[in-house]
Amino acid sequence: MARIAVIGAGMGAMAAAARLAVAGHRVTVYERTETYGGAVRRRERDGFAFDTGPGVLPLPAVWRDLFLKTGKEPLEACVELAQVDPSARHVFADGTELSVPNASRAGVVAALDEALGSGAGDRWGDFLVRAREAWDRTRRPLLEEPLWSDWPVLAEREPYPSVPHKKLLRTRRAGTLAEVGAWELRDPRLVALLEGHALAYGLDPRVAPAGAAVLPYMEHAFGTWYVRGGIRELARAVHERCLARRVEFVFGAEVTGLLEKDGRATGVELADGTAAEADFVVAGVAPGALPGMPPRPAGEVAPQHGLPSRLTVLLALRGTRPQGTAHRTVVHTADRDGELEAVFGTGPATRGARPTVTVLRPDDPRLVPDSGHEAVTLTATVPAAASAESCAERAEAVITAAERAIPDLRSRLLWHEPYTPADIAGATGARGGAIPAPALAAAGGALLHPSNSTALPGLFTVGGWSHPGGGLPHAGMSGALVSGLIVEGPDFSGSR
């Protein structure tokens, strides 16, 4: 039985802790804040409750596997899952509205033809077939296996089978997601549908590789799910599973350094001057959050910096949620170029652009003081380290955009509260509140993440800033990979 110190109580770190405890190890989690969950937090006020992190759950099989492997109670015995159907309602810039059925290709094709015109469904359906091929090519190396030692193969190879496109007497294939939209979908509303998925993950479709097509495919193939009581309930269930497996949590314990002996990690140093020895250390922290982290091996992809963040606006509304209201509505901007420049650019257009806004309106009595009120969250992608002044300005723009989904929003509004990149930074330790994206192939490795093993023997990294990247499914898989590498050793080849 090994002693294992886990730094941070984020979702990936807790997933690793539970699996390692089941394997017979003595696991202690040191968390600098006073609660668990990392970015998966809850804000409560006046009887209203809001998720301030992710609001929906893709690919729940990752978490089902965790609960299956760590105890007799399945995930559904610990939380109540509900499919979100329609998966999303979309309000496009020209006023067109589209409701996308959950996990039904035929239903999606029919809905697109009805809303956007004949042929739109087939173009999107054909795109999903190509996206599935990209998923099949990358699912194991980018989600289920430790990062390959020859990772440059993933960096160079584009998995998406682009359709040949003739331009200026030359035949070209799409190399970015924006080119996929322009050349293969050929409808600004379909392009908005595609690029909106990238933007929600903090990716610029102008530079994101074509293989980012796997992101809308994941949602289409595996559905979109909601956890009753909010996604924070999933974090609670994982924490309780850890406790049931005798994982020890020490909150308010900031790790300030690593203990080393004979070139190996042997524990952690705490801010109060104490030290905790361990046989293995698992670090679930963002880049730069822990001084003294060793450099990556020469040639290995470096951690990502300068990623976008999110601005969430919490709305307390008077009045009952109307029957038939979609759980999730995406209000698309009329100025996508301006929005992308505002989030990813550095020029004068970086302020004032109208954002794409995701409106979440759960039908969940646990989130409101009574049936005569509604709790709504609005989310937009913004630059990391956005100033308080900028966030206040953007919050107003977010509310204005959301009026296209909730026309009587202003008259029903009791109060609103922004949850900013600074708040995310406080919860996660990530510089500027940056949020990592899932790992993607191609693009020279710019969207790969560092491997879970490190240059310092005995030290492993877990969570969204390590392979396989950000998002709830990927965080959960990082926990599985780290557990496998510690329990089975460096020859561990992936989840089973």
C-alpha cells in the first residue's frame, strides 16, 4: 500500500483519488480552498441556486465507469440524470430558430430541413459522418490512452477527412474548422451551429483544426445530460464516493512545493510550514499554480497559456418557467468576426462586440425558492483575465443578447450577478481564470496537453491542464489514466 498525496480537489483529481483508494492505496487530498469540485461550483442566494461551472454533462459514460469501478452503487443511484431534449434551441442572427433533437441523426436532419430549408439536413448529416471518422481515429489516443511517447504523430496528422474543394484552380482540403464550415456546410446558420461548439470550448474556429469536428459529434452521438440539482451534484457524489473509499481531504491546505529525494517526488510542502511525505504525488493544478514543478521532457508539448475564460451571469427571475421552455438555448451573434476578435484578438475591435450566449433554463425545483421563480444562467466566452470593468460591460451585452431567447427578461429580473474570470481563477488557481480545451490532433500539437507522467519520477499530473484536456469527460478520464499509470506502471496502455 502506497501513500499518495493529491494536490487539489478538482474533478480529475477526485476521480484519480477514488480509483487509487480502491486499488488499496492510502490517499490524502490537499485542497487550498474550503471545498471540492474545482471549477464545478454552486452559487446560492435568496433561495436560488446556480451552477457556476459546466451546466450540462456530455459523455456521462466516463463517470458511470468511475462509479462502477469504485463501488457497488452506480452513478444513477447517487445522482439523477436526465437527457436534455431538445439538446439545444438555436436562435440565429437572421431570426431563424432551430430545435436540435437529442442524439437522433434522423431527427436532426429533419429539423434542419424544416428550419433552414431542404438540403441543410443532408449537409449537416454528411458532416457528422466525417466527424465520426475523426472521432474513431482519435478517441483512444486522445481520450482513453496515456499520451503516446511519439506524440508528434498526433500533432501532424489531421484526422478529419475533408471534402476536396477547388479554389483558384487548386484542389484544397479544409485544415481549420472555419474552412470546414465555409467549404462543406455553405450556410451561415450551419456555420454558426458548427463554430458555436468550438467557441463554447474556448476555441477559435479560424485556427482550430478541422478535427475539432469531434466536439459537435460527441454531443450528437452520446447526447446531452443534466444532473438534477445542478452539475455540482455530480461533484458532491464523487466527493462522497472518495470518502466512502477512505480518501482523506484536508481543506484550506495550500501546497507550496514538492519534496524530492534522490531525484524522485517524495511528498508535498504546505503553506503552514509542514510537510507530508508520500510515495507518489498527483498534482491537479493549473500551469504556474505550484512553484517548483519540473519542466517537461525535451520536445514534449508545453502546457497551454493564454486561453479564454467564461463570463457567467446568474439571473433570478420572478414568474414561473413557461411550460415547454428549452433547457438550453444558444443565441448566435450577428457579428462572428467581431466576436472572435473580441475574444482572441488584440486589436481595437476587442471590445463592444455582441457575444454568442448560452442560456440555461433548467426545469428543476431544487434551484428556486418556489414555483413562482426561475433561475437562469447566461454564459459567454471572454478573454482570460478580463477586467472588472470589461466584465460589467460584457455582462450587460450578455443580458441584452439573452432577451432574444427570453423576451420578458427585463421585466421579470429580480437581480443578476456576474461570475467572472477572476472568480474562476479563485476557484481553480488558473491564471486569469483560463479554461483548458479538450485535446485535439493536428495543428502542430498546439491543442495537445502534457502527459500525465512527468520528468520527475513519482510525480503525475491530472485534470484539465494535463492529457487528455479540459471538460468533464476528459477530466474524468485523466483520473483513470493517472490511476492506471500508478497501479500498473509505465506500461499501462489505457482504460479497459
